[in-house]
Amino acid sequence: MRACLLAALWIFAGQALAADPALPTAESGLEHVRQGKLAAYQDMLHRFDAAAAAAPDDPGIAAARCEYIAQFTDEEDPDWVESAPDDLDACSESISAKWPKAPAVLLFQLEQSWGDESVDFGKAHAKDIAAWPAPLRRRAYAHLSSVYRYDDDDTRGNDYAWRAVQLGETALLPEAIDHLVAHRRYAEAERLLARTPPEQESWRARRRIEAALKLPDARIALRELARHDAVRDREMARVAARTLLRAGDIKAARARLAGYEPKNETERQAVFEVALAARDVPVALAAIDLTDTDAFLANMGRFLMLASTAPSTLASPTMLGFTVAFLLMLVAIALFPGLLLVPVHYRGLVRRVRNKPAMPLFERVGLRHAWYAAAVALCVPVLVQAVVDPNSFADAMDGEGGITNSPALFRLLWWSTLAGLVCLLPGMRWVGAPRMIGDRAMWRGAWWKVGLAIAGVWAVGLLLSLYHGATGGGGDTLHTQMLDNATQAGRASFGVFATFLLIAVIVPVFEELTFRGLVLGGLTRHIGFWWANVAQALVFAAVHDDAPRFVFYFALGLAGGWLVKSTKSLAPAIALHMINNGAVFLLGK
């Protein structure tokens, strides 16, 4: 009886407690937080309204109110407020109508946009932004930097980052250093690093040191490492090892990685580089994994570096596997031109069936010669880089290599072009000596055509420059930076004559023999000349990998093909190319 009474009292007490509104539940707690957040959000809005009422002609306060509201409009953000999107629309419309040209309002509109919308806005208001107060300009440049880099346009993104850093945006310092390195402004980059206070967060410190590693003077990165010596984490150990290794202190680099077990590809690369420098072949070999298909190219780079340093390792199973893989990669590259040439072959068959035979430019040149020339142009640079400078090949493979202004870059261009030209010596025989150099009668009637062609090509270049100047495009690309750096390094290390010989003579001969000789000659055996000319000019422009100047290279290719067709010789096209490259070299001096 007593037990039953106690049970009844327990149940009654539980029901009374459950009915007690003062007892919190998960739902009531969540609602309390929501209401508190909404009240805080609205309270701050009232403060902004009061400030705006006190200064009704100040667009900065009104724009700040819109910026505040924008922080609560993302439904996936924990701070989201249900009324914020409508509040933002009303706020934005109000300030745009009242102050359409105010810098604070324009900045708000810019920061609310992204992608092409931001790019178009930045181009349309470039002059306005340049006249804004420094704090607003800094924010505008920082936003545009993020937009361009998000769209993989690092050239423009880093340019805006440098502008923002000049105004105090230190968070973009690594991107600003990249911009200065790309333009070989190394002294300015060193001064910028020196006058910027050390970073407190470890990830920012690592990015800063990695940016300093791109400068030619290894001591600069070493100084940055010393300034951030208090940062001692796993990632910093990797960056420190790379910095010490580049400075030549192999022992200290190994000490930083003592007991270091790599967990990702970046860490594995650091361990490999230090082991290779220390001639620790077992550790270096262990960092190469043939089964890691996700990092195949990076492992291929390591294979080439180890093969050049320790050729005896080629007998190991791992290295044998990569030897086969490297050869297969070259075969795949050599087969790539078939994507164009095989359809051309079948188109030629159709033309012959319809009794519409093509008129080849050169009697002895066919598609197999075109394929050979294209394979040489694609494979020889890869092979030469792998043999002559496996370090740079590894950098290219793992995607971390920067553009360097060093003699090695010029040597790679020199040996790649010479080796390719040697491989194409049979092509001169296929074209025929008279068609290669022409005769006196041909030259008497060809000079005006060469002049007309160079005038047309340069007119296209001028129009393209005017267009880029009006639209804000046409910045440096990987191709222009590499060519510029190679030219500067060649002048400094090998002399003006050797550099001019390469840029203005050897490169034009190689490219004209490849594209206007063998490729165009092979295509015209199967399809009409104008189709063939357009096809080879498109390929010629594409291999230069310079999108802003694609139209210029296409025009140069078309003009060269027209000269070959109209003069029955390859020599005028070579002359056109030499004049163009020589002028670019001299003007760049």
C-alpha cells in the first residue's frame, strides 16, 4: 500500500513538473536564442537608423547599414535572420537611388557582386575607384583580387592584391609578392616583406615564407623564417625544411623533418627533396609511389629527379615502372595530333571519291610528315626538360613551380628548340631545298608580300592592344612571363647575340618548318588550302597558350600560310616570323 502511494505521488510530481512553464526544454531554449538574436539584430538596426537620422547626407552610414544587414542574409549561416533579405533589398534600393555615385555605395554594390558581375563593375568604375579614399580603394582592390583569383586569373588577381597591400591590406601579401616576382621587381618585394610586421597566425606565416621562396635570393626567405621562428607546428616544419634546403643548409633541413611522417602529397614532396639533397636514396625512393594514381604527375617528377641524381635506382621495380609510364606518356603525347589529322585523312578520302583531289603545297609532304612534325613539337620539349632540368620538370608536374628568371629557363628554350630543329632536318629534305630558301625570281616578287603580311599582322596586334586597353584586359600570361624571363636571363647570362639568335632566328625557322611547312603541307594533301590554313593557324595560336593574344598568333599563322601559298616557298613565311620576333626582341630591350 505504501509503495503504491509513493508511486502515485511520483507520477503526480512528474506531471506537475512537466506542466511547469518555467522548466526549459530544447525547443524553448532554441526559441529564446532566436528571439534574442532577432532583438539584437533589430536593436542594431535602430542604432543605424538613429545615426542616419543625425547625418542624413552621409552615404557612408547608410552603406554601412546595408553592409550590416548583408551579414545575416545567408540561410546556411547560423546568424541568418529571416527578415534580413527583404531588409537588404530595401536598403540597397534606397542608397542606390539616393547616392548612385557615392564611393561608399559603389563599394557596397561591388562587394555584393561576384564573378563576371564584379569584373564588369570593376572595369566600368576603374577610374572612379582610383579616386576613392584609400580605405575604400583597399577594400575594392582586395575584393577584385579575390574575384580574379577565384576565376583562375592569377595575373589580374595578384595585380589587385599588390594594389591592396600598398594601401595596408597585409592579408594579401603573398599574392602581392607573386605579382612583383612575375615582373622581376625583386628589390621591391624584399622591401615589402621587410616593412610588413610578422604574422601571428601560423597559416599566414607559412604563406608568407612560401611567397618569399619565389625570390631569387634565398636569404630573404631565410630571414622571414627567422622572423616567424615562434611558429612551430607540423606545416611550418615542412616550410622551414624547404627554406633551409634552398639556403644550402641540408643538415638543418633534415633536423626540421626528423621523425616526420608525410601525410599528404605536399609533405611527401618536402621529405623527398630533403632526402635527395642529402643523398638518402632509400628515403627518396620511398617517397615515390607508382600506385598513387591521384598524384601520378608529382611522382613522375620525383622519378626523373631521382633518376638523374642516382641512375643506379633505375633497376628498382618502382623506377622501372615509372620508366615505362614515362615512355607511355610520350607515346600518348605523340598520338595526340591524331585528333586533327585522322579526320582530315578521312575527309581527303571523301574528296577523292567525289573526284575533288586536293592540291598539296609540297609534293613530298603528306599527313605522316605532319604528324611527325607535330609529335616533335609536343614531345621534344618534354623530353629535353626531363633530361636537362628534372627539377623544373618536377615543379611543373606537382603544380608548385613558379616562373624563374634564371639561365636554366633560357637553356631549356635553347636546347628544346635546337633539338626539335635537328629532329626536323629530314623535313627540310621533304619540303625541298628550293622551296625552303626560294630563288632570286621568287624573292623579287615576294618582298612586297612579306611587307603586306607584316603590316597586316601588326595592325591586328595594334587593334588588339587598343581593345585590351579599353576593356582592361590583355595582362601578362604564363607564356608572356616565361618568354620575358627567358629573354632577360639569356641577355644577362649568354649575351644579346645568342638570345637574339634564338628568339629571332632559330625559333622562327623551327616553328615555320613545323606549322607552315609540314603541318600545312600535310593538310593540303587532303583538304582545301583555306581550310588547312585556318586549321594550322588555330593550332599554332593554341600551342602558344596566350589567350589575350590568341587572335594575334592566329593572324600570324594565317599570314604565314598565305605567303607559302602565294610564293610557293617557305622562306617568306620564315622572313615574316623573323621580322616579327626580331622587332619584339628589340622593342623589349
